[in-house]
Amino acid sequence: MVEIEGHNLPEELYYTKDHTWARIEDNGTVTVGLDAFGTKAAGNIEFIDLPLDDDEFEAGEAFGSLESAKWVGGLLTPVSGTVIEVNENIEDELDLLKGDPYGEGWLIKLKPSNLKDDLKSLVHGLDVSPWLKKEIENRKKK
């Protein structure tokens, strides 16, 4: 786990530049969520819109949207695939996003269609710490 200035990012996950994460499950599916840095940067999250089961997305495409007091924007999928499950609890319990972003705060589960190639463009492992430091520095400049 990388922890810098109160931001925790597990090194075993894969991250997009827009702070969504992907976890490869033992059964080959991919769980997707918003990382701790992204949830803090968004501020008070007021609304989230998630896709339906069987919706298909390409890596980098918006699979949903998030609205907060500071920000309205798309949630980008880290990998291509078909939605096989949506976390229905999130819409009623938005605090799960900040309270447990890598556990109960997950957003969708995908059956990946191009996993090997998609993972090449994501931040992972030893690259997480320097990337997070740079993201924190950039946020302080704003």
C-alpha cells in the first residue's frame, strides 16, 4: 500500500490517469472503482450515475458520471469489457466511495475483452508512488 499525505493506493491495483482503479479477480473478471485520491479531490459527492448490466465499454470511455459540489464529470473505465455487475449500494450510500473505496465502495464489475493490452496503459506496482506524488503536487498548485 502506498500512503502519501493521507492518500492510500494499493500497489496491486491498476490506475487510470483519471483515478479509477481496476482489480483483476481470481475468476478473470475486473472490479472497477474510484481511488482515494479521486474521492478526496471530488469533495462532497452528491450523485453518481452508473451503467446497466450488459453495457459494453472500451478502455478510456466514460461508464458513468459523478457529481459533487466541486466537480461534475465522467468516470472512465480502465479496461474494455462488458458490465456484469453494478454496485447498487453506492447510489444509496455515497459515503462508501470515501469510506471504503477499494472494498464496499467499488462501482462496477466487468468481463474484460482486451485485458492484456489495456493493462499496459495503466499505472501499477512501483510506478504508483511517483505517480501519486506528482498528482498531489499538481493538486496543490491549483
